[in-house]
Amino acid sequence: MKSDLKLPKSVISVYPALVVIGFSVLLLIWMRDYDGAALRLPQIVAASLLLLGVFDLWSRLPIAGRATIVDIWGASFERREMDHTPKITDEIAIFLWCFSCFLAVAIIGILPTAPLFCFFFICQKGKASWKTAMLVAILTLLFQYVIFEWLLDYKLYRGLLLSKEGFGKW
């Protein structure tokens, strides 16, 4: 499906891909001090983000293999998945949701943050009832606890307020 919408230069430029690549590199540098199990998941996330950023950059540049990359990923600016261009305020709002989630993980940890984030996001952005959001939040908490804490015996990050070291480690 070819779109007739005029896309802003900021969307089709290489800068969004470069921002993703830069962010992933910063994550890789920031987590250098982590060791053992604490390093695994952030390293996988940052490396995956870096790889996806490289593919995004590749698909935006007129270089060899671009058509193949666009075909593999299935969408491009000529074949868009969305038939509209979101307002910048909507994009900033989503960024702020993600940032608040990362901040909450740092402060109170993963176990309480994921259900809280699911609850508030589903109520606010999903416009679902609080009962639906509560069900999703409870299922998220149960999933995290059963899989990680109980079955894998892996203690999820507790956050600055709920860990023994607290802010002293920072």
C-alpha cells in the first residue's frame, strides 16, 4: 500500500536511527561496571537495540543491500504500516511513559514497576477499565514472580529504595 502522505524530513532522515544507535552505545558504556547475571539482560537489550538501529540506518541510506533490508523488515516510508503521521506531542508522551518506566525501575525495582506501568498505561493510553488494567497488572506480577523469583530463583533488581545498598551504591 503506497501512502500519499507527505512525511516530515525529521522522520525520513537518518537522525532517528542515529539516536537509537547512540542510545544503545551509551547503554553499553553505562553497564560496563555490571558483572555476572546483572549484566546479561541489559547487555542483550542494548546489543539488540544497536543491531536494530544499524538495520534502521541501513534501510534509510541509499547503499548496497537497502532493498533487501526493506523487503525483510516489510515496511518502509513508501510502504507504511501506519496510515497517519503521529503528532509530535503524542510521540513525546510515549517517550515520557518509557522514561518514567525506566526511572521507576531504577528507584523501586522491576517487580513493582512492571505491574504499575501496565496498570497506568492501560488505563490512560489504552482507555480500558480499571478492572481490566488491574487484571493485567496482577497477571504481570504473577508472571514475573513465578518465572524469575520462584522457578529460576533469580532475584529481580530491587531498585534504589528497596535494595540493601540503596542510594549508597550510586
